Amino acid sequence: MMQKIAIIGLGLIGSSIAHAARRGALAKQVVGFDASADVRGRAAKLGFCDVIADDIADCVKDAELVILCAPVGAYPSIAPLIAPHLAQGAILSDVGSVKGAVIRDIGPHVPPGVHFIPAHPIAGTEYSGPEAGFSSLFDGRWAILTPVPGSDEAAVKKLRAFWQGLGSQVDVMDAAHHDLVLAITSHLPHLIAYNIVGTAHDLEQVTEGEVIKYSAGGFRDFTRIAASDPTMWRDVFLNNREAVLEVLGRFNEDLSQLTRAIRNNDGQMLFDFFTRTRAIRRAIIDVGQDSAAPNFGRNKS
Ligand code: NAP
């Protein structure tokens, strides 16, 4: 059990960490801070932290573990505010969805004697804010740690144990690899969802009423992802530009191939392609990362 952990940013992920840390009795005291006074007030009412600090320096002071849970675009302004107040031997971590940019922005501010170990839980929902958090968010999901060169092994072990205590399975990889893997498994799917929902909305021959009425045809599964937090996702694309552009290039090439197959009546190509992708869905269910229930377990179609 840690004496004190500090959480900066009390939205979906920050509040879920607080809930899960309490469930797992991982810290004697969980102290939270958010830049927004309104969020601080709501978090205090919800009670998932032991203390809500009004000052960011008080929040991190004497904490064994400090976790940044704000949108990654806010990190450059947070780092210099907390750096002088971090305790010797503390672990400074985060949950940002990109890792190379986080190391670029935070790394230069980390004082000697503080262990900087970036992290990213692969868990979330389309909801944001302190009300959105819940203790089981990380159960059975992966958390990826991306230690920097020279990261202290014992500190990495301690952070790994913390994430396991929150319910996660833990993997370790370098930041560049993380950013490429997440570009294809998370960032590109979000971009496609935002785009398809935007295109449908703009399609003048089909009314918005019809798009909503007949959405069970597949569209609504995209709308869930496209309802994700605009600030967070703006920051993800601006901070993982190269990897996203790389996978987007490949995606466009494959889309051209499918376009050509449709134009050329190449049924065999389409059948083979769709058969290959169906196997991926089965593999995701086999490793327990989704439910095999028809229609994602929804009652009605
Ligand atoms: P969220 O629900 O919007 O919460 C973020 C909170 O941080 C908000 O309360 C925000 O306040 C606050 N904040 C903004 N700037 C701040 C600052 N300078 N100092 C302190 N607090 C600040 O977002 P979230 O979904 O929890 O995402 C937080 C982080 O988790 C992001 O870095 C994201 O990349 C990462 N992540 C998200 C998911 C997901 O599915 N949502 C999954 C994995 C990782 P205001 O609302 O007033 O701006």
C-alpha cells in the first residue's frame, strides 16, 4: 500500500483510477486536482478521492506516485507547475493515449531523483468527466508502460504492481512502438468513425432522420466511437501525427484496392478479404477483449 497518490485531471480516467485504487486498497490517501473548479466541486461531492486539492503543488507534495490524467495537450503547462514539488523517489506517470510526445513534453522537466515512467491504459468509454468513472474500468484490460532509457527497474516494478492492483494486465514497450500500435488499433478507428459519422451527416439525399432510424445497419457502432471527447482526440491526432499519417497511408491504399474490386466486380477478392477480417474478430473474442454475444450483447437490434 502506498502512503499517498496524486491524480491530476479528474475525468473518466482519473476518477476511475481513484475508484479502483480505493477498491484495491492501493493507497492510504488519494489526492486529486483538476484545473476546473467546477470539476473539483463535482469530484468532491462524488467522494472518490480522500482529498481534493485546490492547489496543484499541494496535490503532488509528498506523493509516492503522481499520475497525470489530463488531455495530453495540457501536459506542457502542467509539467513546470509540479516539477519543483515532486518528492525525491516519487514515480511520475501518466495515462496519455500517445507516448512519444509525452516524453518530449514532460521529460525535460523531471527533476533528478524522480522516476518518470509514462503509461497508457487501453480502456475507456465514450463518456468524460468525473461522473463517468467506475472501479472496474481497467479489469482485464491492458496497461502499457513505456519506461524511458535509464528508468529505475524497481520503480517500473512498483508501477506494474499498481496497475495490476487496478485490475489490469501489464505490458512494457518503447514509446515509438506504442504509438505505432495504437495508431492502428485506436487512433485510426476513431478517425474513421469521426469521418463516417460526419459524411453521413453531410449526405443531403439521405435525411438525418433516416440515418438515425436505420442506424442498426452498422452505423450506430461508429457513432459510439465518434461520440468520444473532442479535446482528448484533437490532442491525440496532433501529438501522434507521424504514426497516424503512416497507418492512414496504408489504409488509403487498402481502401483503393477494395474500391477497385467493387468496380471490377471482383467478388473473389472481396470474399477473401472479408474472410480474413472475420478471423480477427474471432481472435479478439478468444483472448477475452470483447463479448461473443450477438450484437455486442445488446438486447434489441
Ligand atoms: P476527461 O474525462 O475529459 O478528463 C480530463 C480532465 O482533465 C477534465 O476534467 C479536464 O478539465 C482536466 N484538465 C484539463 N486541463 C487540465 C490541467 N491543465 N490540469 C489539470 N486538469 C486538467 O478525459 P479522460 O477521458 O479522462 O482522458 C484523460 C487522459 O486519459 C487523456 O490524456 C487521454 O488521452 C487518456 N486516455 C483516455 C481514454 C479514454 O477512452 N477516454 C483511454 C485511455 C487514456 P476540463 O474538462 O475543465 O478541461
